[in-house]
Amino acid sequence: MTDRSDRARLRAIAVAAMRQRGLDPDFPAAALAEVDALVAPRPADNTTRDLRSLPWCSIDNDDSRDLDQLSVAQPAPDSAVKVLVAIADVDAAVPKGSPVDRHAAVNTTSVYTPAAIFPMLPERLSTDLTSLADRQDRLAVVIEMVVSREGALVAADVYGGQVTNRAKLAYNAVGAWLAGEGPLPPAAAAVPSMDEQLRIQDAVAQALSRVRHEHGALEFESDEVHHVFDGDRLREVRPEAPNRAKQLIENLMIAANGVTARFLDRRGLPSLRRVVRSPERWDRIRSLAALTGDTLPDTPDSQALAAFLAARRHARPEAFADLSRTVIKLLGSGEYVVDPPGAEPPGHFGLAVRDYTHSTAPNRRFPDLITQRLVKAALINRRMPYALEELERLAEHCTTQEDAANKVERQVRKSAAALLIESRVGDEFEAMVTGASNKGTWARVRTPPVEGKIVRGERGLDVGDHIRVRLAAVDVERGFIDFERAN
């Protein structure tokens, strides 16, 4: 009999959606055969620094096994802190042009859906041989940063290393401990002084964050959700709460990505930058600000927008999640571009950083693997592994495929939401308009956290409008949730 459980149904929807959008959910036989013959990579020469004695830790999702980064902090002169970020050396096991690499270049990213993860690399790599797994010796590219007490980056370096994960930690447990709402996680308590290590890393991350926000970094409330299964039955879709441990990792990774971009530029190599250009709909963002009595300048200004967002979070914290989603949509999506050496980098509007590449997740994102190969070529003065024209094609392809993966993930999340509310057709909900274009108008309901298309009564609505909607129809397989305006 066909498995009609919620989990199997959602997985089948994900597979069909991936194929429809040019993503391959299955690994070819040649890639699997290549992985079966692999062993864990070892140092190729004596230039690899042995850093296994340091108290490295990973912080990731509770169930993550594809661990891309470790971090550790050490005191430095003048009250500064030296932070080391170790990035899994995926290139050591996945040579350019190999069957595994060719498949990774098709999807360019892991695809995360409620019922299943479709990894970019076969699991024997991403969750074992190239994962910075618990208590395992692994090769890494190490990004070293010296950060002043005020949050300024005063020195940096990049080199190869061998590392060992001493404590595999999770966002929820570490976040609760940092916020004073839970005990030190057992895996951290088992490592001497790991509590102090986490506090130092958190302090550095907060200092880095303060500096970025002074320069106009935008702070939003995440609209991520957690899908709760009871066996194979989807029981609940729950909003993800803000988490200080996630902020810790995000801030360290943003800094590490900046160091990597500048390192490649200094060595005369191009880099694959991740950019968000000036907002596509700044006029609408200004209109939203005007509704609350705030004024934004005529031209895009990240510092002014950051100040507006901070003020609204303080004034109406209960409405900030909706405002965050609205502004994110109006900012427009990011893209990958090639930055030739010596050129003026395009920058990232939302992060308020001038230099930003993707380098910290090579098990999960192909652009990060490309960047890693460029970095390793620079470290050993090897010929550049990609011609500039090839990088430009890859940048465009990675942007396209990441967009496709995002659409698949959104579609399956909608299918999951539809499973929960398909019995509530005819019910009314308070909602906020989250999208308005010639392709249609969309609204989001807070409880349960679902988004759907307004199929009747949408005329005159724009992003940010608050309305009441009625659930008109649901199509689980296609991920369609249709609303009609109720007022």
C-alpha cells in the first residue's frame, strides 16, 4: 500500500517540486560509488596547523549532523579576544569535477523541507567524513580574527588546520542558558571551562553586532517555523522564538565571511560575493514608516531604516514580526556576483557590510565550496581553480538554484500548513498583506503561522495592510492556501 502518512505525503510533494524547478532529489550512482570508496581526509603536508587541543565547539540545530563550523576564543593583548572559526574542509574530499562535485553543482544547495532534508552532498560526506562531527579529528580552513573590546576587527588571518569538536551543542539549549533560562547543556558541562568559552564568544559576537548596527545593519524578527511531528503525523507548526545562540553564530559567521572576502582580494583573487542591493521598493518602505509618523530619507539609507526598525520594535513589539516580514519582502532578494580583485565590492545593504562572501557552510552551499577552493589555492600559491568567466556563470546559476530551492521550501511549508488547516475552510482570521504585485496579493495569518493568496477582494491592498480574511480553499499537494477578504 502507498504510504499516505503526513511525512511521506510531504516528502513526495518536495520531490515533485524539486524536479519541477530543476533540482535533483537523488544522487547519481557514480557519486554514491565515489563516496563509498572514500576515507576521512588527512593533512597533505606539514603546513596544516594542529589545533586539536583547543576547546572547539559547534552550535547548530538540535538534529543537525552536517556540521560546517566550529569556534573557539582566546584572550589577546589589550583586552582583545582572538576568535578562531574552523570551516569543514570539504574540498579535501570533493575534488573539482568529480561525480560528487558535478551533482553538487546542479542543486548548489541543500534543500530543507518539513518532512525531509535533501542534502547537497551524500550523507556519508556531509554528516560524517566532511562534517566537523563530535569528537572526530577533521581538516578545516581556519579563519582567525582578533576583536577589540569595542567590537573592532584589529587583525585577521586564514590558514589550514586540523581540529576536534569537543562539544556538539544546540541552539535551543545554549540560547536558554545564555538568557539565564536553562542549565548549561551537559555536553558543555563535560568540557572544562566550556561555560567561560561560551560567554567569551557571546560577548565578542554582541560587540561585533553592536558595531554593525551602528553602521546600519538591519535587525528583523525571524519568520522561521518549526514543524512538530508525532511519529509521521504533523501535529503543529510553531513559530521559532529569537535565540541568542543563533545570534552568536550569525555574528561570528558574518565577520568570518568578511575576513575571507578581504583575504582573497589581498591575494589578487576574485571572490563570489553575496549581495543585497539597495531596496527595490524604497518608496513603499517610506510609506510604511509614514503610517507610524516616522520619516525616512528619499534615497535608500540603511542607518535610517535600522533606526526606524529599532524604534518600532520598542514601540510595538507584538507587531514587529509582521513589520519584519514586510520590509524583508520589500528589500528584494539577494544574489551572487563575482567581485574581481581590486574592484569596489558591491556590499550587502541588509548586513551593512562592504565585504561579504559565503564561505562558512561548504557542506550545504556550493558557493561556499567554490570560495573554499579559491582560498586554498591562495594559501598554497596554486593556480586559480576557476576562470573569471566560469565564476560568472556559476554565480548566476547559484542565484537561480538558490531561488528555486527557496521556492520549493516555501511550497512544502505551505503544504504542511495546508495539512493543518484543511478542515477549517470557511473560518475567518486576522491577517497582514505580505505581497502585492501583478502576480497576485498574499496575506499572512499569525495563528497558525500560514500565508496564502487573496483570490477575492484583493484590489487596492498593498504590503503591510491589516485585514480580515476567510479561508476559501486549500490544496495540500500544490501548497495552495486561498483567502478571500472578509471586511
